[in-house]
Amino acid sequence: MGAGLGLGAAVARGTTRFVEPLLFQTSPRDPATFLGVAAIVGLVALAASAIPAWRAASTRPTDALRAD
């Protein structure tokens, strides 16, 4: 997950010149914005993987095998 966030931040940093005309009253290289977006994406990725893992861990293996 950390590698994906790092690669995404690098690509976003490289493409800021294309987005700059669309921004008003903020810098495209604002560190607080970059960290905030990375934190939100990281939390969503964690939730998206933790919820199905928790549900799978709470299922008994014999029940899962009988259902198939």
C-alpha cells in the first residue's frame, strides 16, 4: 500500500502543471493537500481490504466448503 501511495504521489507531483490552471487560491504543490489526500486514500484502501478480510475470518471453513 505504501509503494502505491508513493508512486501515486510522484505521478501527481509530476502532473501538477496540467492541473494548475484549474486551481484557485491554492498551490498545486501544497504539502498539506498532498498529505491529506494520501491519508484519505490510505484509509479507504485499508477499509476496503479490512472489511472483507474480517468477514472471511468470521466464517467457518466447513460452512464455506459446503456452500460451494
